[in-house]
Amino acid sequence: MDKEKPVMDDNLLESIRAIVREEVQSALGHEPRLPRTGETGEPGPVLSGDVRYFRLPEVLQLVSMQRMTGRLSMSHEHQMVDIYFKGGQVVFATGDKRGRREQLGFMLINMGRITKSGLDMALDKSANTGVRLGKVLVDEGLVSLADIKSVILKQTERSAYKAMAWDEGSFFFEFCDMPEFVEDMPVSLSVENLILEGVRRIEEGRLISEKIPSLDIVFIKPAYTAEEITNMGLRGEERLVLDLIDGKSEVKDLFGRSGLGEFGLLRALYALYSAGIIRKREHALRSDRTQYL
């Protein structure tokens, strides 16, 4: 179950860049040229299109090549994802439309880093003092700087991979300011690495959705001894998820408790289920299928 990821050398990465660059030029009919930050008089959309003809990997590569700073907004049916760039690097992505001040707190809750009561207290203090929420959370000892950066990184990857799977929808790019917490605690993701991981996750997501077609499924496990668990050779996240299986909790209830994010949890469940270590509680099965990334 523990497979090493292939190492991408410079020649392979350059080949991928060249292929994507050719697709970009073919789609536009000429060498792409977008204004860099500061070259337009007023902020506003500088690039827009249809996802059917211009998929997210191509758009990411185009914005990266121009080293632009701003927000790429993508919509699909009733879903929306915003991807923020700084100097051509991805620094944040989200599908959450809450206000910017509250957004960081709800991300921390969803990933099990803080409680709702702790967030409410921090939001009140932030509103009364004018101090940014991230600083209040750290100063109060509710989370660490590492926690915040980790949550921003996971949220960014999760949203970008979600949009990468869309084959319909629309997009537009515009110059804009970064969310405050991104300016305070920035992360930076290579577009090439994001594309490579996204493509891999799309393929894994299809396999996972076949085994775990609904978030309402409940998994059960035999009463393993400590020695039996040790002999399974599980990875850290697989062992963590195995400990969470109680025969009562639905998959969606395990997201915050695992701290792995949706895809990390689903990948661990897929590995455990495929190996026969856990099984589904039959009466919890539903007919609706869900696609995961």
C-alpha cells in the first residue's frame, strides 16, 4: 500500500511545460501576452474563457508564465473556486464565499484545528481590537503559525484540485489584493507541481469513487490486536484513520477528526477497504455516487 511517488527530473518537467505552452498557443492562435501587474490603468478582468476549450492546467500555466498577481475565478454549475496568484505562484485557493475575516477561522474548524467556541471568542476580540484574526488566534494560544500555514496550504490544494477536474464552466482573471491572512502568512505553490499532483488525484479520485460512492457510508472493523495492527505495515495516516473507525460514524463525520483533509481521509479509507482491513456496514449504503478529489 505504501507506494513511493515518482521523482520528476528537470527534463520531464520542461517537457510538460513545453506541451502545455503549445496547447496555450494553439488555443489562443498566437503567442500569449497578458498585461503584467501594474500595466493596466484600472483593476478588472484581463482574461476570460470557457473551460470546455481552456482547462485549468492551461490557464494556470498561462498566468504563471506572465508572473501575474491577482485572482483567477472559476465557476461550474453552482460551484465557484478562486485561485490567488502572486508573481505567477499560487498562494491561496478557496471555494468558500464567507467574508475574508471569518474564512480563516472556518478553515481551521473544518480541519479540526480549533473549536467553534474558540473561533467565536477570537472573532469578537478581533472585531473589538482591530487586530487581525490570525494574530489573535496565535496570541491566545488557540493555534500556532504552523497550524495556520498548514490549513492555508491544504485548503489551497483541495480547491485547486477540485477545479482541475471540471470540464465545463467559465473562468476569468483579474488583478486584486490578496486576502489579509495570505499576506500575513503566505504559502507558495509551484504551478507545475500543482498540475502534476492534480492530474494524479483526478485518476485516484475516480478509483476512490468506485469503492466509496457516498459520504454517508459507515465503515466497521474487526477487533484487531495491537500485534495484528503492527504487522499490517500501515502508513501513519492509514493507522490514524483505522483508529477512527467505530462502526457508527459516517465518512463525512471523520473529516475534521482526522485532520487529513477530504482527499487524505478518502485515500486512507480506500487503501484500508481495498486491503480488506475494514468493510462497509451494509445497511448504511446509499445509491448516490459522489466524485472526490
